[in-house]
Amino acid sequence: MLNIVIGLIGLVAGLVIMLVINYIQRSVANKNILNSNELARKIIKDAEEESEKLVKSAVLEAKDNWYQQQKKYEKEIELRRKDLMVLEKKHNDRILSLDKRLEVLDKKEEHIQDFEKKLKQEEKEISERREELQVLINQQTEKLSEIARLTPDEAIQILKNNLKNKARNEAAKEVRRILDQTRHDAAKLSASILANAIQRVAIDYVSESTVSVVSLPDDEMKGRIIGREGRNIRTFEKASGVDLIIDDTPEAVVLSCFDPVRREIARLSLEKLISDGRIHPGRIEQVIAKITKEMNDNLVKIGEEACMEMNIHNISANIVKLLGRLRFRTSYGQNVLQHSIEAGWVCGILAAEIGLDQELARRCGFLHDIGKAIDHEYDGSHALLGANTARKNGETKIVVNAIEAHHEEVEYGSVYAVLTQIADSVSGARPGARREMLETYMKRLEQMENIANAIEGVNKSYAIQAGRELRIIVDPTSIDDEKTAYIASDIAGKIETEMQYPGQIKVICIREMRQTAVAR
């Protein structure tokens, strides 16, 4: 019985325990379900917030992209607007230029019409005068017939015989003139053949003395050098006084000028313009002016180097600069500065042989041709000009006398003057030292420029094309277009009467008015 009770108690306890366990499991399950629902609501809320953030970010990014695109399009529109304004300005300038050209053409047409009217009037007057002259001839013929008691046929025969005799005489004179001209042309032709043969021997020297070749990076640079309607090349030739030759030679242009200083300035200026890339009239004039100033400084440097080479001190700064200019002068093809240095050393050696002051002798020989640096600016021989320059710059009487006496224009004042003359002759007389034709040629070109510069109203003049052309630039404020023709013909007439030259010389007179304005 007891066992049964114990068994029932155990069964009841097991049921209670199972109920408790079941209740606990249900409580835990309900709690998990509540937690899961809360977590799900939180995840949904976080997802909604994240989606709102993504939507806002996408909207902001879209707006930023739209703003950037709008800014880009506005910038592109602005650039196109500027291009259109530039094109419009060019179009307006072109229309203005065409209007000006049409005005000029209209004026020329009116001038031509007036000229044609004058020609017709003159033709009418000539025709009337011809008729009057024929009447007078008939009257004179009748009077001569009456006076000579000749018939008209007899008078005509006598006139024919007289005209025949006169024609024979004129023909004989013409034949003699043609023969003389033929002999003269034959002599010129033979001289030209000989000159060409000699030139083949010295072609390197001649090229170096008259032209300079400037290399170009490409052939397109030639177009930039010429400029629109040739304005760049005209400005360059006007400012430098050098003939700029642009031909079919690949990647090269040629500078031609008889003055080597002017040609060197032009060469350096053109090389600077090519390397810089900015080539327009204002820049060209600026560069040439700058190079000219640098060349003046370089002349002083060359003179100082020559003095150091000769070991001569206490020379005036003015004479040093003149010595530098001698570097670019030649005498009968011989470089004057090298000739002066050579004469100075020869004179010093001769003085040492006879026991005289070597330094003083070198000084005399070195400075004897200093006048050639200024003889194209002043009248007089280079010896007297050099002596006056040396005297004004503190040189001793011995040096001054040696300079002015080395061509026997004054009496010798010392032995040093004799040694200077001997050294000058030795330096110039050595084989291959001098070429007479080049010096004569340069003097002829200088004479051409001097004739032009002597005319009132002429600003500058340049002998170019190897002396076959003289380019003259007149003052546009004092000379009008009509006077330019008179100036050109006047200079051509003076060249014909005062100079001797082969072939013909073309005289070009240029009048250019330039206006400048600055927009601020």
C-alpha cells in the first residue's frame, strides 16, 4: 500500500515538474517572439532611415552633376561667344579695309578719268596744231617756190635729196655709236667673265662679307616672318636696314647688307624673334632696338679685348669703343681691327730692333687707322680724323703725329711716324691681305646712302640688293605723296651725275604713316 502511495506521489511530482517545465518553455518562447518582433521593427526602421539617406545622397549627387554640367555648358557658351566676337571684329575690320580700298579705287578711277579727259583734250589740241602746221608748211612751200622760182615737184626733189644726205650722216653716226657700244659691252662682258672666275676662287670670303644665313626650325616659320600682307618683313627691313631674302632654300633665310654691323644686328634680332616665337611689327622694332644697344656694349668689350691683346693701357673709353667698331670694318677686304693689331705688333718689333720704346711704337701702330671708325660720319681723310680723335682723347703728340702722317698728309714728327707707316705697308702688302674690289664696292654703297641722306625730308636710306637698289624712308609729316616722286627722281639724277656704277640702280621712296593708340 505504501508503495502504491509513494508511486502516486512520484507520478504527481513528475506531472508537476512537466507542467512547470512546459510553462517555463512557453514563457521563454513568448519572450523570444517579443524580442524578435522588436528587432524586426528596429531593422525595418533602420532600413527606412538608410533608404532616406541614400535617396537624399542620390538627389544631392544628381543636383551636383547637373550644376557641374550647367557650369561646363555656360563656360563653353562663353568661349564660343568670345570666338564669335573675335570673328565679328575680324569681319568688321575686313569690311572697313574693303571700304577703304574701294575709296582708294574710286579716287584712282576719278584720277584716271580726269587723266583721260586731259589726254583727249591734248590730242585735240595736237591735232589742231598739226593742221595749223600743215597749213604753214604749205604756205612756206609756196613762198619758197615763188622765191626760188621752182615748181613744187622740183622743191620736193631738193628736199628729198637734203633728207637723204642728212639720213646718211645720221646713219653713219648711229653706226659709230653702235660700234662703240658693242666694244664697251664686250669689255664689260670680258670683265664680268674674269670677275666670275675670280669669285669662284674667293666664294667663301664673298659670302661671309655680304650675306648671313639664318637657320629656321621649319619652313612654316617663313610665313610668320613675312607676316600678313608682308607687314613683318617690311618692318624688319625698315628697322634694320637689311635686305631679308626668303627663297626656296629649305629651313633657311638670307640677310644681305654691305654693312656688317647692321647685318649682325639683324641676324641676332631674327634669331631672337624665331626662338621667342612672337613675331609682329611692335616686337620686331623692340628686339632690334634691344640688340642694337647690346651691340654697342659688345663694341666696348671687343675694344677692351683688343687692348688687352696688345698689352696697351690708359686708353680713353671713346677710343676703346671706336676700336670695337673697327672689328666690323674692312679695308680692301682686310679686317681693320686685325690689321691694326698686326701693324701694332710689327711696329713694336721694328722699334725693339733699333732700340726705341716698344710700347709707344705698338700704340702708334695700333691706333693709326682709328679714323676709319668715323670716316663715314665726317668729311676728311681717315688719317686726319683719327689724329683729331686721338688728340681730343688725350693721346701724346707722338701718337697723334704718327696717325696723321702714316699716309704722308703731314710731315713726320718722329721716328715712330715712319715706323707706323712701314708697319701699315707691311701688314697691307702681305699676300692675300687685301682686296681692292670689296673696299671700292663698300665706298660706292656708302656714297649712295650719303647722297640720299643729304636730301631734306629723308629719315633713313639703305643700299640693298648688292647696290642695285636704294631704299629711302621719308618723314611722312613733312613730305606728302606727290613729293616722294620728286625726291626719288632727284636722287636718281644725282646718282647718275655723281657716281660711276655698273648696270642700273633702282631708287624706291617709302612714305608710311603709323598711328598708335593704347586702350586702358
